[in-house]
Amino acid sequence: MIQKTLDKLRPHFQEGGKLSALRSVFDGFETFLVVPSATSRTGVSIHDSIDSKRIMSFVVIALMPALLFGMYNIGYQNALAAGADTTACGALLLYGLAVMLPKIVVSYVVGLGIEFVVAQWKKEEIQEGYLVTGMLIPMILPVETPLWMLAVAVAFSVIFAKEIYGGTGMNIFNPALVARAFLFFAYPTSMSGDKVWLAKDTFLGLGHTVADGTTLATPLGEAAAQVAPTGDFWTYCVGLMPGSVGETSVIAIAIGAAILLWTGIASWKTMGSVFVGGALTAWLFNIGGLEGNAVANIPWYNHLVLGGFCFGAVFMATDPVTSARTEGGKYVYGLLIGALAITIRVLNPGYPEGMMLAILFMNMFAPLIDYCFVQRNISRRLKRSQSK
Amino acid sequence: MERHFKLKKGLDVRLAGEAAATVRTATQAPLYAVRPADFHGLVPRLLVKEGERVKAGTPLLTDKATERINVVSPVSGTVKEVMRGARRKILYITVQPDARQEAVDFGKPDLAAISRDDALELLLKSGLFAYLRQRPYDVTASPLDTPKAVFVSAFSKMPLAADFSFVAQGREDKFKAGIALLSKLAPVYVGIAPEQETSALLPLPEATVSVFDGPNPSGNVGVHINHLAPVNKGETVWTLGAEEAIFVGELAVTGRVDFTRRIAVAGSQVAESQYVETVVGAQIAHLLGADTPAEGAHTRIIDGNPLVGRKVEATDFLGAHTTEVCLLPEGDDTHEVLGWIAPRLKQFSANRSYLSWLLGKNRAYDLDCRIKGGERRMIMSGEYDRVFPMDIYAGYLVKAIIAGDIDRQEALGIYEVAPEDFAVAEFVDSSKLELQRIVREGLDLLRKENA
């Protein structure tokens, strides 16, 4: 039945049809609803069932635990700050949903809107990459980020971090991180500090109003201000603490990580070596005995579960497009991200968090790492042909 | 003692309708044909006219460059038609067979004493040389080259592929004679599967036998070359299908050509999958008999296996290098709602986001020919390398080909590969790129540039 409706509608959207300006949109919806029955003309007659729609939607599914927990945490922090009841799970989650939903909608509408336009202009199919990016962006921003800022950041990153390079698969930098970096440098006061981690207004009658002056510092923010963070490893793992929406709960992220690793969509080599690199570096700072630097003295295991480290390692560093593509290169790439993230945290007093910059920096170097590995193969071949 | 290679990379896909180990002998087809395109890289010059009488072994065409590589008629009869396409390209030369078959006598060679030149001349004259292919470029070999080796693979792990052990049954001595004659040209390497170690195909005293144990494409001759004698720039390696080594053996033993071969007719759309004994070039409809799909049926006929073979019509003819003909559902009448997120238990995927891995490795799938996704840029990394058992960065090579960067293609090892080596990678590719077409076009362009 769906097929019949689509068949009836299609002529309108084709070249010369009344709605041909919306061809890419129609295409997008059609392939979303029904698997195209196009068959192969050359090459293999049979194909694996996997396609990029499936891959991207599995990443979105993997993000769901972290998102749901993030929503709950928004409600929890709000109630906590207002001194209200924090036991009503459903109400807290509902409040979080009410806060997050507009952000997700704005992110998708702006980002996909640009993708639709570009696809139409280039006469291509719509690429699914933004499904993931659009979910990631609201999750890595502080909860108080205004919607207009979100929209500007999304537009900036989709256009300047992705489309000008040629779209999904061609970009150098992770678009979600570019969006965050853009806001981080353009509107620093809205992106860090003590005031941005708490939703303060009621939303559709849900939640509580919190006094404007109320502040909430993230543990890393406290440490950067040379206050020894309160809390232990377990609290950090559960994640009922201030932070960007998706990043606080290690448990929720671990569920996502399991999904990504099990399906093979994320590389365990990248993900694992980010943790190894981070742990080693943090441990070196621990034994290095940097007096008076509270961040350096956070135990290494706490470093791994604080801030955006886990979220970055699981969902950002493993982006196949912007990470190293050679198998050996993935180890190097991951190790360096982990090491850099901790180093930035410890040695840079300006930024309490280093994951974003570490990943963006390594995005830039991933092609160089790959170059070294590919070049080894090339030299081996050259040597072989000369040695006879 | 054979050398053993244990290969980890690759992927076996089992499809429903594998050919059972029984043989049906096809009657004489009403029409046979030679297709010049099967001898890729050979520019044909026609030697016969319509209505001319030919024997099995009479040259129908030769190559323009050297005028030495003959392509001969597989049967005796009358040349019926030279079918031409755009720009007068020869598509087919059809031959209507005689009831009584005659073959040209090329003279029985003395295998012990024959020189390299005589062996080469015999193969050229008899049309069997045209079956040899060369790396680099994966084109018909040239008699002007001195190859460093001849490679023959005695097995294929492609889905629905014919089992050479069964195809050669009763003709093992011919296979051995064929290898013996080939060894006059260059050192011969034969790659076998572990289960063939005890078969009657061995021993092969004239050849270096190696065992390749691993999933598809471990049977690809390209994989064997990469492990044993990788092709460097300026070197040439020849390859020959194992079934075609039997043709060579027939010539070595009898002095005549006999293009009879066992073809596996397989796939889910075949009522009784089994082997059919027929002659190269037979019309496909005749070969399939009752299994021939009705007009308008959503069934695809593949000349070859589903990963490497060519989509054909029932009125087309069996290819020169074809070892199996497969019938699969086309799938263009299937409309799967929200398929990209559905569990799709009945469909195969190497990716664990589908649950097909739960059902065990030996389950046979009934796959159709849908692409099941839109073409994208290369997004996932390492997808190709997992199924590419060679010391080559497949993804980077494909990118170099797309970019047309010849120096980089050379550096990354394009001389070692053939399109078929990318078949499994093309199957698993989530970006749905037509890798075999890309590699084929890349090789053709490179050959032109280097000429």
C-alpha cells in the first residue's frame, strides 16, 4: 500500500513535476519507508544487507541510553537545586524530555534542512551522516545553551565542516565537535563556567524555577579552580552530576559502547587505545607530583570517568570518517587522543575539559598517521621489486 | 611437500541451491557462440564469413596486435551470424553445429620432448592460449611476454561455484597432462583447498602445489599470486582456470580440442541444482532446459557465480571462462517496508547489527539481487581489508583508482589485482560502490597509459 502511494506521488517530484524542487526530500522519505528495489547492473549480483542507513541508525540507538539518562539528570539537577523532591523518576525524566526535545528538533530541522538543500542542489541522495551528528550536538552541549546558538552552531558545522569538503565521508573534522568548538570559542561564557549546567526554568509546567544566581560546577571545573572535587569513582560512574547532557553517566555510555563494539560499527582498537592513552598519561601526572595542580592529582581512574572522556572515546573518536583508517593507525590515533585530552586538562588552566580539542587535533593528524602506515606498505612493495 | 597458507581474512556466503554432485549431459544445443568480450583486452580480427564451414578448432578470429592468438570454434558446423553492436563491435559469432562433430587435428605433442616455442605455438594455434589471462591488467595473455609463472587455482570458494574436484572427476589425467604442457611455458603453481590434498588431482610433479585454507576469496588465483610470487612492476604472471587446464590436457593427450565441460547450474530458482555437461558457447536457454525463466519472470540468469558473474539473458551464450550458471530471484518486485531497521532474519549480513550470525555459518540464504542501499562515499574504514587476504590496502587502492592517480595505483599494488579479487569487498561494502567496475576501468585505463 505504501508502495502504491509512493508510486502515485513520484511523478510530481521528478524532473519537470510540480514539486521537483523537493525531489531530494521525497527521495529521502521514499528510501526511508521502503527499501529501494533497484538491482545491481554490474559487479556482484548479491549484496550484504548492511547499508549506511542501518549503520547510522545503530549509532543513534547506541546514543539512546546516554540521552535518556541525560534527560533524567537534567530533571534531577533541577529538582536538587530547587530543593524539591528528587525521587519522582517519571517527573524528572519528563522534565528532561521537555528541555531536550526542542534542542533535538532544532538540531535536526536546521541540519537536515541544509542537507536536503545540498542534496537537491548536487542532485544526490541525502546522506545519513547527519542523523548521528544531529543527535550528538545537543548531547555535548551544556543544558542552558540557547536554541538560537544551537541553530547557528549546527548551520556552521554542517556547511563549513562537512558540505564544503563534499559531504559525509569526505570531511576532515568531526562535525559535532566542530559545532561545539564553534560555540566554545564564539560564546565562551555560555559554554563553560558554573552557570550553564543547570536548567533553571519550568518547562510546560514541569520542573521547578531556580534562582538565577544558582551555580553548579562540574567536578573538572572545581578541580580547575583548585578545589579538590568531591565525589568518588562510583558517583562519577553513575553520573548524577552536572555536565553536558550526554556525557555524565559512564554506565549509560558503556551500554552504547557495547552496542557499537558488538555490531562492529565502532572500532575497538580506537576506543580501547583512547582509554589506555588517557589512563597512562593521567597516571604519569599522578606520580609526577605536580604540587598545587588539583587536576593533575585527580586519580587516573577518575580522570577516565569524568567530563567528556568516555563520551568522546566511545562516540566521537570512533567516527570512521574522521579517525585513522588503517588498522595500525587506529592504535596510534586512539592513544594520542587519550594522552592529549588529559594533558590539556592538566596543563591548560583555561579549559577544564580537553577531550574536544584532543579529538579535533587528532582528526587533523589522522591522515598523517595513515600516511605512515600506507607508506610502509608502499616501501615494502618497492623494496620487493628492487631486490630481485 | 606442499606449502600451507592459513588465511583469516575473507567471508564465506552460502546460498540456497548449491549444485548436487550429479551430472546431466545436455544434448547438442541448436546454436553455439564465441564472445570476443570474454577475451578481454584482445582486439579481434574476424577470420570467417557467414555461411563458412568450420570444425572444432578452426580459428574464428585472431588478435589484431600479433595475429597469433586464435579464438577457435568450439564445435564443427556453419558460421551462422556475426552479431555486431555499436561501432561495429563484434558481440557474438554464432555457429550452427553439425550432427556429426569433427575437430581439427593439431598433432599429438610429445610431452617429454616438446620445446617452449613449440608448446606456445601449439596453444596459440589451437585457440587455447586465448584462455590464458595475465596479471597485470587481468587481460588475455600475450605470446610476446615471458611470464615468471603460470598460476592455476583448483578450487573456488565463491557462492554456488562449481566444485572443481567434481568437475574434473574422471578427467584427472587430462588435468595433469594440461599442467605438464603448461609447465613448458613457465613454472606452474597450482593452488588447492585442504580437502583436495588427498584427491586424484595430485600428484603434480611438474608444478609447485600450495594449499590455501581460508574463506572466500581464498580460491582466487590473485590471492595465490600475492602469497607466492607477487607481481612487481614490469613482471608478468599468467593465469588459467583449472577447467581450462583440462582443455589443454585434452589437446596434449589427443592433439585435438574438446571444449566439453561440466557447468554447475545452481541457485534458488533452479528446480534441481546439478552439473550439466555441455560445450563452451552453448546457448543458455538450452543449457537450462526446463529451468529457463519465463518471459517477464523476476529471475536473474548469471553467467558465472553471483559475485563475479555477468547478468545475461536466456538467449545469450555460455561464456568462455564460465564454470557455473546461477539463477537468483531478481528482487525488483520486492518492496520491503522499513527494511533498513528491520531484523531481516532471512537475509545475510556480515555485520552483527543483523542477527543472521545467530543462525550459524552453514545456513544457506536465498538472496535476491537488490543493492539494498544507496551509493555513498566510503564511510566505514577497514571494511574491504577484512575480506581482502592480500598485502594491499584495498580501500586506498580503490581511492587511487577513483582519483585516477596512476603513480599511487602502482605504489599501492594495482599490478597484483584483478576485479574478481574485489568481489567479496563489493558484497560487504556498506557504501555500495561498484568496486569491480571501478577496478576494471582503472586497469583498462592504466594499460592504455602504459602502452
